[in-house]
Amino acid sequence: LTNLQSHVEAVIDGIWEPSPELFQGYREEILRLTRLVEQLQELSNLESGQIILHLEPMSVAGLLEDIRLDFLARFQNKGVAFELDTTPEGLAMVCDQDRIKQCLTNLVSNALRATPESGIVRLEGRQEKDLIQLSVSDTGEGIPEEHLSQLFERFYRVDKARSRKTGGSGLGLAIVRNLVQRNGGEIGVESVLGQGSTFRVSFPIFDSEEESQ
């Protein structure tokens, strides 16, 4: 905000000439700040319990396929392979579908950003005992081990040298963790520097026969 104010004052004082390129930069900065405020508001509402979740049974395969279709063009444009695997087909879970899709979309976006051309991002859903495990894996740059325990803290970013514009606000994973926990799940991460990362989200499995009883 301070930078934006000083730039605008420079135009008002005649130090800088107004131009479409200059105002386009202002617009992008305002949009970035707007997104930051929206994320802060969402995280605040989540932590205070003001956001109401709509929990209902949903197909894991259907959810993951929706995400694959949403990202198809972006992966093709970057030249990164996007693999999808759901085993078995009949997996179901009880959650707020829109919010869990929001979480996975964030994780897939991060994976795509971290993965170079010709790399691979894999979205997977499977049953592990009495849990459904959703995972997003990439063959990207990986995350240093000392950062893993702090990844889900608000405003935490691995590369402090990156700008907020290129490196994100540091709020996305904090929102993801809160949403996952509000839906009765847990999230964790594993990473090997130079080889890639895997984010895993686990939820209780939905048993339709048990529910009907």
C-alpha cells in the first residue's frame, strides 16, 4: 500500500507521466491486495467458526476428475503431465465438496508451479484401512526438510527472497489445513529436495450400508 501510494503521488506531482502501462501495474497490485484481504477474511472466518460447511456423501473419483478437467489446459500449456488415479472406483466420503475441491485445487496449483516442463504431477485417491487418502505428488524442486513443519502456518513461505507477487501470500496452505480439519480430515507433507513433494489429505471413509442402519 505504501508503494502504491508513493507511485500515485508521483503521478499527481508530475514526477511520472501517466500511461496505460503504469495504470495496468497499479491495477495488478490492487487485485493482489484484494486477494490477500479476501484470504485473510476467509481464514479469520474459518478460525472463528463463522463458515458453515455443507457435509454430504460424495464420489472421490468424480471430485478428482473435475479437478483434472479444470487444470487440463494449464498443464498442457506448461508441458507437464497430469496423472490421475482413483482406486477403487466406488470410494465415497462425507465432506463439503466445494471446500475440499478448493483445497485440492490449491495443492495442484502449487505442484504445477513447482514442477518444470516435462515433469509429472499425480493426483491420487485410495483407501488405506478405514481412511480415504487423497494425495498430490510432483517431480518438482522439493522442499528443504527444515521448512516442512512450518508450511501450514499463516504467512510462511519457504523462499523468503521471492516477492509476494511471485511467491504467493503464504496464506493458501493455512486455509487448506483449516478447511481439511473442519471437514474431519488431516493433512501432511513429505518432500525430498530435488526430487519432489507429496501432500496427503486423509478422511474417514463413508460406509453407505452403515449409514443406512
